[in-house]
Amino acid sequence: MVTPTWTPQTLEARLRAGYATWEDGTGPIPDAVLRRIACDGEITRIIFGPDSQILNISRTKRTFTKEHRRAIVARDRHCVWEGCDAPPNVCEIHHAIRHWADGGETTPSNGALLCRHHHHRVDGENIAMTYNNGWHVNTPDSYQA
């Protein structure tokens, strides 16, 4: 494993590179992978000005609470992908209507129960979801940020 050397110069070079990389410097990391990471981890974006002043800090809280999960499971019962009946214990909560990375809220009304396979499909294929008397999964590339 390569341990990166963090200096002001290397950090500046990485920031100027314009794309995300792994800790060992390899990359770029594809957008679909970044979205999946954003679903499963807490990320805080910090934007610095030219003199290292902090210009903006993003929201960090993006995970659904256990109370949110209980409410979503009670409503959805299983994976909401049509024809999939995967039970809640193998499902994840997806920011369905508006992705968290795009400003979506972490609330039960924006959360849908999806099995891991369908969650990766929704994120990877950029699929929009809508709620109208139940969840509706749209076609690939239908999600607009």
C-alpha cells in the first residue's frame, strides 16, 4: 500500500487536477462510483479561496436514522423495484426523488427501500424515481439533478 505524502504543494496539485482520485493517487474515480460512495458514507465538501479562506462547507448529515428506516420499511415492506420482493433486512434506503448529493433531504418522503442490486442499478444507470401511491422507477438516464 502506498502512503500518500501530503504537502501544501501536493494538495494544491490534487485540487487543481479537477477530478477525484483514490488515496493512492490513482483515478479518476467515475461519477457513478462517487454517487455510490455518497450513498454509503459521510462526505463534507469544503471550498477554499485563493488565500485558504473557507468559502463554503456542505451538509454532512446524509444517513437515514433508525427511526427513518423503520418508517420507510413500514411503508415500503420490501424492495420497491417492480417484481422484486427482497425483504428489508437485505435492503438499503435510497434518496429516491432527489439524491442527497444534489441537495435532496434525508427524510422518509425522499427515502425508498431498494435491495443492493437495484440500488446500484438506480445510481449507476441514473434512474429517476417518483412517488404517487407507491414508488415508480423510471427509465435509465431519466434522473435530472
